[in-house]
Amino acid sequence: MTPALKPKCNLTPDPGTGGLKGPAGSQTTVQIKDPTGTAVFQTIDYGGTNLGMGVSSVTFTIDAGSKDLTYTYAGPVAGDPITMEDPCGTVLDSFNADPGNPFGRNPVVGSSGGA
């Protein structure tokens, strides 16, 4: 029997910076959600590296220092609430859908001392 994979939940909101933080070298997963279940990241990049296109979740390794997690999204109805979460249910960012401005940016700080 194969053991269940542990969710990769290594990012937390950083109220001091308005960004996200986590332990450098650890993997983390982010997913986009909306009430209709249609939201996807049209593109999502971390530190300038593309992580995926047309996906609802991605997993990446947190680098040391500060790098931006940038994305465009599609799918939700204008004004609908959107959340970016980890698989454990931690809301990392929330906003209302704006098809005229479907862009997001979250600085991610990876620290060697942990989150």
C-alpha cells in the first residue's frame, strides 16, 4: 500500500510585507479557487521561471531571498471572490475577479531559518 502524499503547505502570509514567506529549499503548492470552480492560472511564474499555463495549481521549490510569484488568471465572473490557497486551506491571497486587470503579484521570501 502506497502511503498518502503529504500536502506541500510551506507558505504563509507575511502581514509585515503583504507578501508570502516560507523555508528556503522546501516545496510548496499554490492553487487558485473561485465559487464556480472555473478559475485557472493562465500563466504563473516564480522568479521569472514559468511554472505552468492553464492550470489551477502548481508546485515549486521556495528559493532563498525574495522572488516574485506573478500570474494572470481566467475563468471567474467579474466581481467573484478569488483565493490563492495552499492544499491545507491556508488563504495566501484573496481578491475579487477583474477581467479587465487579471494580474497578480506576491513577493515570496525564502529564509534559511524557516517561515
